[in-house]
Amino acid sequence: MKVIITIPGKPFVKKRARGFYNPRLGRAVTVNDPANARFEDVVRQHGMAAFPEPLTGPVSLTITAIFEPAVSWSKKRRAAAMGSWHVQKPDGDNLLKAVKDGLNRVAWTDDCQVADARALKMWGEAAATVVEIESLPLTDSQLRALIVGGGAE
């Protein structure tokens, strides 16, 4: 089973949680950026439309982040960039984190099921994040355990 979800808009990068000392509480406090939760909610809503129930077993995840060139770029530079690789910030692994966390308990029960993850970054006309999710086949030992029963070898 392969599912493709398109999330319109500029690709989102998961921001780091920030820690600081709170003198009123007398201890260190960690604060997650609210933008992370907002984007994860958007991803979750798109995922819920595609997944009636979470997948079980190993999963493959491919994210294609499409970035729009800056308005200030010349027509020639824009035309040359279309369809080529986007080789500047943000990092692909931070793009993956945001989508994986948003699809937790929607596309899969836990993001540890993502056995194959890939992030592609491209230039394109309209900014979007295209998410491809596919169930991976079980290994021989996993199939044997399902058929015969008992634990894995």
C-alpha cells in the first residue's frame, strides 16, 4: 500500500526545543516552539484523511520538499533552478522529523516503524511538501513468526 499526501506551503523544519533557567520555579525549563505543534497538526489532519487506521510493520517514508525561488531572482535564474536540487538550508533530516512526528499514531503507531526514510529537496514553481508512505514487506523470519506463532528468532 502506497499513500501520497501533499501539504501545500513552504516546507517546515522542526525547530529545537529551548531550555532556560526559571528563577521563579528554581529549575531549568524546556519549551517547545509552538510552530512545531501547529505544523504537526496540519500534517496530522492530512494524514487522517488518508489513513483510517495506523499501519503495522515496517514503513518507508519519502519526503520531497519543494521550495519556491525568491521573488528577487531573475527569470533566467528561476528557469535554471526549476527541477534542480535545493542544496542549501534547511537540512533534510529536520524536514523528516517534523513530518514523522505529525504522522505518529496516524500513519503508523510509532515513528520507530519508519525503517527507510528519505528527504529530497528540489526547486519548483509552488512550495509544497510531498509525503510518500509505503508499507514494506516483512522479512522471512517475521512472516514465519506470524504463520507459526511464537517469538522472533
